[in-house]
Amino acid sequence: MKSTKTMTNLAEPSLGPTRLAAIGMDQRQRNALHMIFSSRCNKRYVLTEEASSEICILDLDSFGGDQKWKEFRERHPDSPLILVSINSLEISDRHTLFVQKPIPVERLIAAIETHRRNLVTVDTDSEPAIEDIHCNDIKPIPGEVRVRRKAVSTRRAALLMSESQEQVFVGTSPDIDPEDPDHVDKIFYKPEHYLQGLAQQALNQAVRYNQNINIQGPWPEITLDIVSNKIWVSASDKQLRPYSTMPDTTLEVQLNPVMTDWTPPVDATEHSFQSFIWQLALWASRGRIPAGTNIHQPIYLRRWPNFTRLIITPYAMPIAALWAEQPRSLLDTASALNIPQRYVFAFYSAANAVQLAGETRRAVDTLIAPPAIRRSKLRGLFGSLLDRLRGGKKDHE
């Protein structure tokens, strides 16, 4: 006996909020849409199940996304559908619209409104035009203007870094064209080929075996003291830096256990584990990022850096503030703050080296594009930064 597929239409349109279903999305992604619809769009749209929805949004990047699309069209041949995917797609079906991820909120709203106006049973004369419909992310707030093409400075909140210091820690590389493979290749470095990578390896070994470790190589003595959580270096920064900026100086080195009753040399300088590796990462990267980093993947901040004990590169705190609020890609961060890419790359390399920042892995973090930054928002961010520097707020996870 042959089985038959039932073809149905979605629910009839109503004069209330537009009902949308999210297909192929996990609960975090649904929550992100719900937050946008309820708090940013004045509850004009609500999420519901497919059977009671008027419009469906389908994530092609979910497991079996193409098959879900095919099955949806078998069930609802003429029903309005919005496809989302990180990959671009040409659509010939007049009942289907496409929005590329990460989704700009205004593009999603425009797609929803296009479908709403095409719903045959809606009294279009009583419906407001698309251009009159605004979500809070789209409609300008009176008295506010978007950020002008002028870089935001960290220098009010941090000590000035001289031009020569900037070259040492950030380099001088110009911005890259992300579409040019030759440009992209130039922004990567391999931490394992530098003293940075060796220090990270030594720290992992010290923690794993709960023992002091001496990094023996062509440089002055470097010892990790697991008891005091300090790194002792028998050299000044000026003496150590040449060994930190040259690749492959670590080819003939040894990580040697040190007795627990070890005492640091009289001439040694102490560093915290985090501040030392942070500094080595800045020296090694000089405005580059670790090989394998996806420049288009949003970056998250695990916790707020203790800037009072770290080298503060230009724009470090605005970058951290953006990532703490919402993950953003490295390129989007530079664009949002209107700053040279090398400042973002340098900060990421240092923060990533001490495990304070990394690439997002959750689907929800790449679903919705972050909103544009407004002047009042930046004032709020810098207010928070100043509070932190004054000790008004505690660091949190």
C-alpha cells in the first residue's frame, strides 16, 4: 500500500503578533530569537510551533538542514519560509527568502515583513508599511547618532604607550583584505615556534606534575615556581625580548624539573604566570594571530582581564568590553571601533595565550549579527571601564 504525503498550509494570519516557528534551531537559538522579538521588536512577533505558525525560519546549517527544507516544502508547498545559513544561497522559490548568518536583525525583520505583506488573507490596507516598522535595533533613538569615523581611544583609561612601544608589542602591519589569501596568510604566526609556546608548555607541565620547571635555552635563566605561582627571569625585559621575537630559537631547549627547595637568584625578576605569557604573546605576535584562527568566527571573553597587572595595548579595554557584551569576530571588532586590525589581533593573541579569549563554538553565538555600536552605548562601555580601573567593580567570571 502506497503512503501519501499530506500537504497543508500553515496557520491563517491573525491581526495579533505574527507567529513564527524556528526549525532546526536549538533552545539557545530559540531564546535568542525570543529575546529579539519580545524586547527589541515590541512583541510584534512571537515564536510558536510549526503547526500554528504563519511563517517559518529554517536553519540550513543544522543537522540534515537540506532534508528538513525538502520535507518542509513537501508539507507546505506554498507557505512562507525564511532560510538562514552561514553560506550564501540563491533562491528561486517565490515563497522562500534567504538571510545569511550571522543574521543582521534588520534583514531578518525585512524578510518577515515581506512575507507578512504577501499573506493573502491579511487586510493590507490596515497594515502599516514596511518602512514604518522599526525594531529597537533599527530605529534611531532621539538625540543619538551612530559612531562617526573616528577611532575610540583607550588612553583616557590607561597609560599612554609610546610609538616605539606600540611597534614592539603591536607591530606596524596595515589592515588586510580578508578576501585576498596572500593578505590573510601574513597575519598568522605559530606560537609553538616562539618562546611563548615553550613557556606555555612549561606551565602545563609544572601544573600537571606539581613541580618547578626550568626553561633551559640560549636565553638567561627562566624558572617557573609552582609554589609561589611566579616565574623568575634572570634578565630585564630588554634583554629577554630578542629571544621572544625570533622564531625557532626554541629548537634546542630543555624543560628541567627543579627541586622544591629552589630559591630564585638575587638578580631575578618575578612575574605572574599570566602577565609573563601575556607579554611573550605580544612580543611574538606583534599584531598577528595564532595560525588556525578563523577571522570570521565570533570571539568570546571568558572573564575580564586584570589590566592592572598586564601590558595594556591601545584599545584593549574597548575590545574587551565589546567581547564581554557579545561575541564578535576580529574583523567586525576592528570595524565597530574603527581601529586598525593589528590592535585587535594583538589583544586577541595575548588574551588567547592566557585562555581569557577564544573562538565561539555554540550555534547561538553565530546566529544573530551583533548590533551597530552607538555613541551613548560607547559612553556606557567606557563608564564601566573607568569603574573597573577605579576598583568600583569586581572582576567576574
